[in-house]
Amino acid sequence: MHHNTSSVFSLRSKRRPLAGAIALLGGSLMLQQSTLVLAQEEEPVLRLPTILVIGENPADVSRQPGAVSLVQLEELILRQPRSTEEALRTVPGITIKPEEESAIVANIGMRGLSSGDYKTLILEDGVPVAPGLFVGNGRYYNPRIQRMEGIEVLKGAASLRYGPSTIGGVINYVTKQPRDGVELSLRAGSWNTQEATLEVGGSSNSGDATFGAIINNVSSDGFLNKAYDTTDIMIKAGMAIGNNQRISVKYADYSNDANISYRGHFLQEYRNDARNNPAPDDYFLTERRSLDVNHQWDINPSAQLNTLVFGSEMFRDYWRFNTNNAASAAAGSWVYTDVLNGNNRAFERFGVDTRLLIDHQLFGVSSETELGLRYMDEEMDDKTVQATRATPRTGPLGKDTLDTAESYALYAQNRFLLTDNVALTAGLRIEQYEQDRLDLRRTAAQGNFASTDNTEVMPGVGMSWQINPELQLFGSVYKAFSPSLNSDSLNGLQDQQLDAERSVNIEFGLRGANPRMSYEFAMFRMDFDNQIIPANSNSQFQVTNGGETLHQGLEFGLGFDLGSGFSLNTNATYVSDAEFRGNRLARNGAITTPDGNRIPYTPEWTGNMSLEYETGNLRSGLSIHHTSAQYTDVLNTKAITESTSGFFTGQTPSYTIADLFLVYSINDQLTVNAAVKNLQDKRYIASVRQGIYVGPERSIDVGLRYRF
């Protein structure tokens, strides 16, 4: 679709000497010189329709009036990430709070947005990953990286097309297409980690129908004995309908049993290099099933209609023992009671998203138009089970509420090709939603229901200018929002009159490539008029309109072909400001957050550098990552402080870690790989919450992949 490409940057390069030049305008600006592994990745006979937020080639990238990154399959194969969180760590603008190496619960921030917030929309094949965008936007489910063929990261005004919570932008995980054959991947490593992935696929003789499945299981004792056992199954099937229609069905089934909690170590335990699980009896249990149906109709050479119907159901049971906080503070270690709480939530979602893409010549100007509608219905049943050690998974209900949200979205975008080199993109999204809360433990006479509704209008405009074949300028300004969740907006079964979190975003940048180098540079600014940030020191913070914040900074990436099989890739993000504007007050008038304080978990600097080498059948690389110091509370406490309330505060020091990885192809069927993460065994603090979370120590993984 979008066949007019004369006005956009088009990069045509050979696979050698610089395959990454194809990936420039993306690839996290990581230039990969990979012919070896890609030769084993056969193209699918029938490519099933799927929602891509950027596209598959450099021309798609240059259409976006904002910074973009594409983490491609060859990079995932080389780096051997254990999780989506680890795969995203090298992307410009993204910050990660690595609380567990499994990243079962992901903590991802963008451009000065806290990694504990949810203002960046995360999708899988265009479908929201979070169980509820309006009712419960927690990252209780994080898909396995093993079934992905790439990750798209889109920033700027074009992200308006995909939903609320796009203040930071959009991250879209792209799952693998079915391929004929059978492939088995095995991996073993530190902490008694054992993983197996089976991929199978087949197609009809005509190539008009295809089927594939990916089955992944991983079990581990876990770093600090935070054990987990996860099984992930994805099944895809599809077929062509005549010459101009395709339909696909994707079913996914995920289950997880993890011995993790919100609790970390006390300060002296951390200094003593404690290796125990600080919450040995707490468990995080998750199951999720989803079904997506995707239809693509090529109406004519200039018009295409894509329709996605999606549904999911999941539960998240979180069993946590209470603590005696005063006794814990005195002992310098958590002292648990016999009281056990099950914070258990079940979610259901149904949605329909349809998009019409048209190339046309309205008013004599070549244009590319996208018109879309989306309907979504979400539900969360939120229960608290009051259990004990003697009756560990049963007991009376302390809470039982049913949160629902119904939303409608209309969006339109037109890209005007003003000249052969200049394009203007204008868009508008209107989102209307209603949120309801029902307390199932109360009667109507007691007052058991509350409701609120809101409508947001979000315009955006962007421009790109292809100055020459090696330089493109881009820029955009747009309004974005993130809704207040039911638990905040209807707290106490009352409409709290909370506004949505709104931001005006501005971005300007440049990008380009030649046969030996690629680059991208962007300046960004996000100006909130009402950002709501949880604060441990103020229990009413989430039920008050927060006020203004400012986020601004720079990000850049450079990739070089050094010759003789070597390539160097580097990027950095500098967030000069991520601060509160004006004093924030509690309802009693007390100052809760002083003017100018920095927002928690927003490092000033993050950076990545990777030196890669390819010769014959060997690919290898050394990657270095840096995250600067971060505050962990809104008061910007510097010294790590233990509190009798159970919450810790303090600034986490900066850290720099290195990873080493290699992939060797023995023949066309068998590939072996190895990776060492945190090569120097750096001990560092990843975050501070109910205790100190320690970043994962050095780990070693070895594996093989055999294609039958």
C-alpha cells in the first residue's frame, strides 16, 4: 500500500558490505552485517496480514514525521535477549528498570517518562498488551520475545493513530510469520535456566494457505532464587481469498508461575551481598488467552481496508504475605506475619479496529489518507482474598469490584506530498470513553455504583523534507493523552473529577544514510498540563489532578561500517528536564511535590555502544549500556532511606554493564550461540521500592538452533 514513494527517502544497498544500511532508518540505528543467519530465515509462502505501526522498508520509515526504531530479527538472533525488556534496552529514548531478569512484569519508560508509568502504548501486532487501557493499565502480561520477528518503536504525531497513552509513543511487537518446516531451539544458562522453543509451519501446494505454531517453555531458579516457569503458545493460520483479500487468525495461550514480589533487600543486606529471595513465599501467577482475526482487502491499487477483531481474557493472582514493618526495620530484614493477601484481578477485552488507506489526488495534490474507527470494551474483576498461612489460597473477600470501560475512537490522517521532497502530515483522533465501577459486596440501596465519562480531541501535524538522498529533516507537534484508570477516577465510588493526563509534544530531527554510515538525531519536548504520578509520601496523590510537568531532551544514534567485518553502533539519550512545574498540593493545602523536582525513574543519560564483527560463519559482538543516577521518589531523596511504613526512598547510582554474544553457523541447518550478560559482574541497584532491587548479576547462556 502507499505506492507513491517518489518523495520519500529510498535506500537501496547490497546485503554486503553493510546490511544494516537497509535497517537504518530503524534498527535502533544498529547496523547489522548479517547474511549468515538471514539466509536461514526463509520468507513465508503467504505473508499474513498484520498491523504494523511503521512498515517493512526504508520508504515506510521515511513517511513518519518522527523518530523511529526497528529492532530486527537478525539483531534478536545475535543478542539473544531473555525478554522484550532486554531487547528494548538498546533503543534510543527507552529506559528500563530491570527488577527481574525474566521481565515477567515489564518496567519501560520513554523520553523522561517514568519507567513505572504507563504513558507509552505497547502493542502486539497492533493489539494492546496491557490487560486494560482504561480499567487497569498495569503490565501484568509481557509477551515472550521468542515469538517475535521484530519490534517497532514509533514516536511523534503519527502515533496518534493507535490509541490513548501514546504520550511517549508506540511500541509494537511483531510476531513471527509461519514458515514451512520445523525448527527446534534449546538454551541453558545461569540460575538453572532451561528453555526450549519449537516452531512448526506448513502451507498448501498453491501457497494460498499457511499454518504455524510456536511453543516456548522456560523454567529457572531465577536470580536471587526468584524462580519462574512460563509456557507460551502461539498458533497462526491464514489464507488468501481470491486475488485481493487475505485473512489470518492468531491464538495465543500464556501461563506463568513466578516466585516474585514487590519486596527487595534492606540496605545492609544489599551491602552484605545478600543472595536470598527477600519474599520467599510470595507468588505472581498469570494466565492469558487471546484470539485475533485480521482481514486485509486490497480494494484497488489505490485503496486498502484492514480490519482487526481482537479479544482476550486473563487473570493475575498476586499472593503476598503481610509484614511487621516496625519489626522489619529493627531487624534490617523483612519479618513476615501469618496474614496472606491475594490481590487477584481478572480481565476481559473485546475490540474492533478498522482502517481505510487511500492514495488519491484531492485538490491536485498527491495524498495518502488513513481513516479509522475503533470500538473497545474492557472489564476487570478486582478481588482481595484475606487468607492466612494455614489457609494460603482461600478466605473471605476484602474487596470485590467490577470495573468496566467502553470506548470509541475516530481518527483521520492525511499525508500531503507537497513536492517531490516535502510531505505534510495532518491528523486528528477523537476518543470518547465511559468508565463504570460496581461494588459487588454492596447493594444498590447502599450505593454500589459510580460512573464517569470523558471525550478527548487530539490533533497533530508533522512534516518531512528530503534535502538530498542522504539527509531528511522531520518534525511534528501533537496533543496526546493517557486516561485516568477506574481505580483513580472512581475511587470511593465517587466521580473524583479527574482529568486525563494531557501533553503537548514537539519533536524535530534529522536522519539519513550512505553506504558506510547511518544516523538519526531528534530533539523532543513533552509539556504536560496534568500529569498524575504516584508518590509514596502522599496517599491522595492519585486522586488529585497533578499539575504541570516538563520533559525535554535529545536522542541520537550513529552506525558505521568500519571495514574488515567490523561495525560500530552507538546511541544516547539526554533528558535535560523531567521536572514538576509549580508546587503540588494535597487537598489540605500541604506541599507534596516541590517545584522543579525531578520525576522519579528518569535518568539524565542513557547510552549504548556495540562493536560487532562478522567473518565466515561467525557473528559476534560486545555491547555496553549505561544508565545514569535516578531519583526514586518525588521529594528527590538522595540517601537511600528505610521507612517503617515499608517503602524505601533514595537515589540509585549510575551503572554501566557490558554483554558479550556470538552466533556460529555450523551448516545450513545447525547454529550454536552463546551470551554473557553483565560481563564484569557489576553489582548495581535497579530500583528502590519496598526494599532494594538488585540488578541481575553475571549470567551465561548457551544454546543451539536446528532446522529440520
